[in-house]
Amino acid sequence: MMAVEAINRTMPALSHMPAADARPRLLALACLLLIALGGVLSLLGATAAGNAVWAATVALMLVPLTWSIVRTLAQGRVGVDAIALIAMAGALAIGQYLAGAVIALMLSGGNALEASASRRARRELTALLERMPSVAHRRSGGGWEEVSVERLGVGDVVLVRAGELVPVDGDVQSAEAVVDESALTGESLPVTRVRGAAVQSGAANAGDAFELRATRLASESAYANLVRLVRAAETQRAPFIRLADRYAAIFLPLTLAIAAVAWVASGDAVRAVAVLVVATPCPLILAAPIAIVSGVSRAARAGVIVKGGTAIERLGEARTVLLDKTGTLTLGEPAVEEVVPFGKYGAEEVLRLGASVDQLSAHVLAEALVHDAEGRRLTLPEPVDAIEEPGQGIEGSVDGRRVAVGSVIWLRQRGYEISDAEGVGNDGGDAGLAKVLVGVDGQLAGVIVMADRLRDDARKLADELRATGVRRVAMVTGDRQAVAERIAAETGLDGVYAELSPEEKLAVVRAMRSDPELSPVVMVGDGVNDAPALALADVGIAMGGPGATVSSDTADAVITVDRIDRVATAVSVGRRSLGIARQSVVFGIGLSLIAMGFAAFGYIQPIGGALLQEGIDVAVILNALRALTD
């Protein structure tokens, strides 16, 4: 609890701190102002002062840039900024101060764009910790005391009230418990646990209050393990080599070779610096980030918030998409699948009577039943003399008739004859269905079959993803095998991985990422149990609608509209943005190579090269901005 409180105290303070990506913007602004100041001084005849200001501009960038490149080299990589560093240092050494300052401005501007593209508004483990129960009600003598979950010991009995989250792993001590485990297992419907059955921490009590005997310490429970999995998955993700850096690894040695040959052949260091200036990889520094930022903007217009340019690049190369079931491919909410009437009552009358009584119940199935009846414009009178057993059923009088709605056990306890219901939905447990019985005046009136419903736009998703170039589309879910296979068959998926724990989902993602034919991997989910897999995948996409959990904070992208087809849109935008970025880079580098040839023969001076490079920048930037369009 102390850790949670510390985070809660820290978050407001952090929200008022300057964002880390404000520094590159301020540095770019400072370079622009200093160049302008140097120009004014030179025009006024204070040439030495103007040169000093431009030299200061170069120095302003050289210090942080040198440190950044040292760190990059220590990681065994060559960054795109290395050529710019050499060019600025060379310009400073031979007195070409304005040329060096212009390079500093281009570099700082590119870094500012990249920082803007890479802004990641994610709190990750904070949201997990905030959701974790911090207090529990432990039995003490003849009553209950409120204690920190850290103080719970194995064998302690705790009271889990209606609507609360289970604070610790344990065994049910009451007659039964109705719990919603959807956030942990992917099971979309509430489940009933009888006395002695195990319940995991993080599940929600969907019925009446029940007692639980702790079988593990809070620090060792399922939810705490989930936190550790997310933290481990974040560190296991391999570092991503940016598009610009990949080209820089080839372009840097080629540039140095041309500059060296020009210097040795002519004996003029200015030629070498001119080569370096026109070789300053502005298409890499500017064009690639702009195309990627444009992709981020384009995705946002489609309802997909991508948290940074790196995620857009990974989406552009995605080969595998893994999809959770509940809340992702399906709506994650029970809905009326079928109404089977018995005796004298028709299907609509059974539904109307059942929904009328269920108006007084807060059970998730009751809410779905009432919603369906209202959607059919059925008149629902207010029931009287209602009696409810949370998680089991409710009985009340409607239009002078006694109506009971609930489970088989509940109706039997109330004296209803329910033998006719035995043959309805017998496979419901395997098919992911739930039966709600409706009895009227002691007799069974009908059975309402309920199920989690497939999203309308989910049926074409697999085909749309394959059209973008994705090679494999599969489902990973904690739900039952039969349920998962039914959904997979309806959506045309390539594979199904069902009944998985969060650890097993991680194993699937890890296996896919290790296969060169299937990597990079995109994982799409919406529940707490998806958070580790979202963190480990090359790109994690969360369904961020109402009630979204930690998945939105752990993911690299969040779908803000209630449509799963936006996954295909995100991949398509990534493909197009990355393609335009590559096109701009190749075009820009080609022009730079031509200019390098002229500079090597002395036809271009450093300041002229800097201005020429600005012209190349304009061309590649205009091309990169095409990523904003459809």
C-alpha cells in the first residue's frame, strides 16, 4: 500500500513537470535564434561577434551530441547523428561557422521532430498498482478489521464485498461465490465457485459478499505476479534499430571515405568539410521522422493513437498479428442469443416477463437481458415483492403473476418444475453460453440463452490484415478451447491458442518473435491479463474503450473507437508511412551523393553546401508529408 500511496503522491507532481521532449524543441529554437542573432551582427559589421555567436551555436549542439554518440557507440550501434557531429566539428575547425550553425539547426530540428513522434503517454505499472486492492477486511475475533493487504497471512479469512476485487489468492469459505474473472482469464461470463474452490486475486465479486481463506501472501498472488510479468516483458523487448540508423551504418563510412579522398587528392581540408556538409544526412534526420510523425497523425484521424514513431515503424514491418478474444474480437458483454419458450408463453413474452423482474437486479446477465428487451421495445412493468439471491436469481410479481429468473438451482429452490430445461443448451459450458431460466407461477416458461457476441467488423479483419502483407493472424486467449475455436472459425483465423495463463501468452509471443518469418509481432488485447503480452510484443495494441484497463497504458497504440478493424488500418498506415520514409531517404541520399561529388572536386564550398542541403531537405520533406494523406 505504501508503494501505491507513493505513486499517487508523485503523479500529480509529475504531471506539472516539463515533458522530456520539450528539451529538443527548446534546443532547436535556441539554434534558430542564435543563427538569426549572428546574421544581424554580421549585417551590422560586427563580423567577429557574429562568427562567435555561430560558433556558440555549434558548441551548443556539439556537447549533448557527443555524449549521445558515445552512448550509442557503447551499445555497438552507429547513430545517424555521427556524420553531423563530424561535419560540425570540421566546420568549426576551419572557421566555417555559419555552415556549422546551419547543420546544428537541422540536427536539432530533426531531434525535436523525433521526440514529438516518440512521445509515449504511458504509465505502465502505475495503473496496475492503482487497480490492485490496497486494503482487505480480515476476520478478527467476532468481527472484521480493515488491514493493509501486505499484512494478510496464509490462513487469514477475508470478506470480499459485492463489487470488490479479490485482494489475495484463496479458497472460498462461503457456500459459493460468483466472480468476474474476465480481466484475468478472458472468460467473458461470471463464474460460480463453490466452497473450497480457488479464486485468484484481481477477480471481481459479481455476486453477494463471500468469505475467502488466503492461500498465498499478497506479494505472491496472481495479481502481483502479473505486475512482475509486465515489468519483465518490458525489459525483454529487444532494442529497435530506427530506419535512419540502419541507413547511417552504410552511409557514414562511405561519406568518410569520399571526404578523405578529396582531402588527400587536393590537399585542401575545406573540400573534405564541404563533402561532410553536403553529406549531413538531413533526409535521415528530417525526412524519416516527418514521414513517421505524419503516420502517427494519420492513424489518430482513424481513431488509433500510436504512442511514438518507433511503433509506426514496427507496424510497417509487422508479419504476425495475435488477437485476444474477449473484448477484442468479441464485445466482451453477454447478449441474448436465443429465447426458447415452453408451454403457453411465446418467446417475446418470456423475455418481457424475465426482463421486468431483472430490472431490480445488478447482475451482469440481468443488465444484458433488460437491455435486449428494451431494444425490442418491450413494455417492462415494475415488479413488486421482489426477492433476490445475488449471483443466483431473483423472483417478483409482474402483472399479477409470480416470475422467477435465474439458475437451475435457484428455480428449484423456489419450487419450480424445470425438467424441460435440461435439453436446452446442454453444450453451453463448452460453447461459451449461459442459460437463464424464466419461471411463471411455479412452471418453467422458457430458457434464455446468452453469449458473448462477435464484433460485426471482426469477420473481415483477418482478410484485411492479410491484404496489408501480414502472414499470420491467430488468437491467444484464456477462454476455453471450444469457445475460442468457434470464434476463430467465424473470423477465418490461422490458428488458436486457448486456455492460456498470462505466462503462457508470453511464451506464444516470445516464440513468434524468435521466428524470422513471423516477426515483428503485433499483439491486440484489452484486459489486465493481456498486459504482459502487450509489453513484450513488438507492437502492443489495446482496445481503449470504456472500462479499458492497464492494457491501454502498457500498449504502444490504443484504439479509441469501438472497432477492431482499426487494427488493419494501423498496420496499413504503418506500411505506407514506412514506405514513404524509405523513399524520401533514398531520394535524399541520392541527391546528397551527387552533391558530394561536386564538393570533392571543389565546386561547392561549405556554406554553399549547407544551403544546397536545405534545398534537398525541402524536396524530401514535401515527399514525406504525403504520409498525412490516404
